[in-house]
Amino acid sequence: MSEDDKQRSVAVALHYEHGGVPTVVAKGRGLVAEQIVARAKEHGVFIEENAILAEALSFVELDDQIPEELYRAVAQVIGFVLRQSGRLEKKAD
């Protein structure tokens, strides 16, 4: 990954509790984004790579709930994470 790619990369961490609205708990670009991803991996957090969604979420202030227009996209990510962790049944093809 080039230095330019590192500077453009963005990572956003969300906190979600069943029945609530996800909130942005960490976000950053470049080296900060890399650190967010590294910490997530250290703690066994599943990671969904979606550059467009991450970019949109990067405009949400820390500790703010995600905006309503991003609910559907974030719900898909939460579903992915829950299926990967075994806490939600995987859909049959």
C-alpha cells in the first residue's frame, strides 16, 4: 500500500446494542485507520471492508448515532458480523 493509499484509507468503528441505534466510537484516516483496524483484529472484532460506507460514516461525530439514511447499509454490516460470529443464523442460498 502506497503512502497516498494509507492517507486516503478510512476506518470507522461502531458500537451496537440489540434494539438500539449504532454509534460511532472511533474513526480515522491513514495511520489512525490502520490502528483502529489493528485494535479490532487484536480483540477478535469482525471487520467489514466497505470504503463507501466508511467514508459516509466518517462524517458522523464521535459518540453520535448513525444517521437514518445509513440504517439499511449499517444493518447489513451488523447482520454480516452477527452471522460471522454465530449469533445469527446464516441465510440459506
